[in-house]
Amino acid sequence: MTRLSLHALAQLPPGVDRPDYDPSAIGTGVVHFGPGAFHRAHQAAYFDALLAHDPRWGIAAISLRSATTVDALARQDGLYTLAVLDREPATRVIGAHRNWIGPGEGARVAALLADARVRIVTSTVTEKGYCLAGDGTLDMNHPDIAADLAGSEPRSFVGWLVQGLAARRAAGHLPFTVLCCDNLSGNGSKLHAATIALAREFDPDLAAWIADAVRFPDTMVDSITPASDGAFLAGIADRIGFEDRAAVQREAFSQWVIGARELGDGPDLAAVGAILTDDVGGYERAKLRILNGLHSTLAYLGDAVGLESVADAMANQSLAGFVERLALEDIVPVLDPVAGLDHADYVRTVLNRFRNPAIRHLLSQIAWDGSQKLPYRLLDTIMAARRAGRPIDRLAVPVAAWIAFIARKADAGTPIIDPLAQTLSDAARGASDEQLVERLLTLNAIFPADLAQDDQFRRAVTTALVRIRAGETPNLLAE
């Protein structure tokens, strides 16, 4: 089958949306590191919409580790299909990428970062790609940072930022703005500090200039993006009539929250749906505690009653009603107000997203790495509720469900996918209800000491755990 290309655009069948601009005529104003599925489904779609009336913001896609995606883009003139999965699905060809650069092409990366026409650098390199230590600062002992300090061509993303900014400063050009788009709390602030720290090792004056002149807005991104497996790619080929090895899919909902005054005279992303705010942290907390908190709640309680996917869980009236009450009556009341964000409306949007029949998001996957997720998704809310003197019985239920989940895995000898897997399995295997609570709540890598020692919290978790392990989960959810 013929590959998707610029020539193929005119031959696409009805119902497949094409770019509202000539992809071959746009400029390159954005450099993106890490052009994986989420970038192509999320940030690139915003720039694609913007290009219809401002042709400056084409994207150069840079992959420092793998050539697979950039090779696919190169073979397709930078084009690929975005399938939007919803009750009314949509198919759209994205043409926003005008350059595609893989490993071993450092000279091209350097030239782009030094180009004054490039005003934005974005990134989705995963949390590991920022080379941060456990405290969120740059890890000077990281192998990639050590290689950068040795004076070779940059190996890390942070190293490329330092080199690119140094070149622009030397040429008298304005700096680019950096938009980190990975799910890292305070992502812009942490990346700014890391870039300054590395620059200081080379040139203290450069570090001072980056600190003063370069913008690194905090951001938050959100859209469920399932993997592009073989069945999906085959379906896209049938739909558009051309082979597309770079196609991606996501839900209809998409959110990009950016620090309000940080884009300067850059792209007008607000015009295409991005949210500019002075309180990115407020949006981030809402996502963590509502969307992610309810996801984890569905995962552990859904597993307890034999359900497989988020949509399956939301089709269970008792479980759906429980998470709605949890959100509106327990989570929202302890969130600080955020200008421009109605938390109750956000809850309704989240629950509607969860019901989307076109997205099959497995509860088993959401349940992974619970020791890392619980503190931000559930425990922060419980501690806020305790400080406010609010009840926590319902909030304790998903925590108890997680403990029951760990115990089932440990007793069955089933692998636990978690960084603390061995510790959790050893603590839970063969334990009684009271022993489970005692052993797991004392793991200070998960539970803060003041919460673990809180008698009301311990009683609430124990009561819920006893009922879940006794098979009373349906009754517990209905209350």
C-alpha cells in the first residue's frame, strides 16, 4: 500500500480532515524533543490548528535516542493521522512537522536551536529524560550529564538547551522559550533550575543570563493517548486509503495549561484552546486529586469486583456513584479555588471521559506503581481533609482497596508491578487485616508519619479493609 504523503492529501476520502494550510510552505518556529505518540496527538495538534492562520509555527521533531518515529515522518513528508476516539469519532491528518531529526544529527540540532526564527522549544522526553535527582535538582552524576560536562556533543536534553541558549546569546538573538510537557510537578521551574545549574559549570555569566532572560513556564498536559498497535494502524490504512506508520489516537478531550505571561510574543496558543493561567499548580492539583485520584480508586475497587477497564467500572452504577460522591463531597471541598476552573464542572467532565466507550483503559495498568501514585492522588487529599476537620471514611476506602489489592497479589504469588514490589509482597503475604494495616502504613516511603499514626485514619482504613476482604465491596460502594 502507498504511504501517506503530500501528494496523497488530495486523494483522501471524504470525512478525513486535511491541514487548513500548505504543509510545504510553513516555517519552523518550534523545536520539539521526544516526538512520541503523546506529542503527536497533543501539542502538535494545537500547533496544527494554529498554522491555519499563522504559518510561523511549524515543528522540527528531534529524537535523541531512536530513529523510528522520525524515519516514519520523513517517509511521509511529515504527515500522519490523528484519530480522535469518542462517541462521534474523527480523523484528521496533521501536517505541522517540517523537520525530522534522529540520533547522530547533532549539527542539524545545533543549527535549529541557534536559529532566531525558532522561538519555542517543547519536550516530552519522560521524567527520566531531565536527568534529575530525587530532590528534583540536576543530577551531576547522571551519565548523560557527565558526558555533557566532558565537553562532547550534548547527550542530554538539558545539555542541548544550554548549548542552544549559549549560541543565541553569543549571536545576540533573543532566547527561545522552553515548554516542558511531561507530567512533572513544577516542570518548568525544575527544568529552568537544571539548565542554570548545568550552564554554571561552563560559564557563570551564561547561567545568570538564563536565569534572568529565559522563560520556562510551568505547564500541565492531559489527554488519554492509547498505544498505536498493529490493529490500529491497519484500521487507519483502511480508513484513509494509505499506509501510515506514524498514526496516533487519543480521546476527544485535550488540555494544555501554561503559565500565563510566559509566552511573550510567541504563538497564540490560547486562540487554539490552550489555557493560560497564573495558577498552573491549581490545575495540576485538580488533575492529580480528581482525575488521577478517581482513576486509582476505580482501579483498586474495580479489581476487587472483577472489572477490567475504566469504562466497565463506570458502567457499574454502585462504583460510578461512589467515585462521583468521593469527588464532589470529599475531594473538591478541600481544593483551593482556582481562577477560571470550576471544580464541580471538572468532575463532571472527568466522569464523562471515563465513560467513553471508544477508550479501553485497563484498570490493571492504572493499578501499577501504586506506592508512587497514592501520596499525590489520595493521601494529599486525606491530609487536607484531616486539617480541615472533615470526615475521611470514604477517602480511606480506595487506600484500603489498594492494600487488599497488594495482599491478593502477594498471597497468590502474582508479580506486583511497583518499585517497592518486594517490600510490599513481603509485608502483605499471609497477613491478617490488622497486620496489613500495621505493616503497610508504617512504610514511610508511602505514608507520611503523621498520617500513618493518625488513629482516625488507621481506624477508617482498617474498617474498610475488613469489609473489602470479606467480600462486602458492593455494599460498601452503595452506602
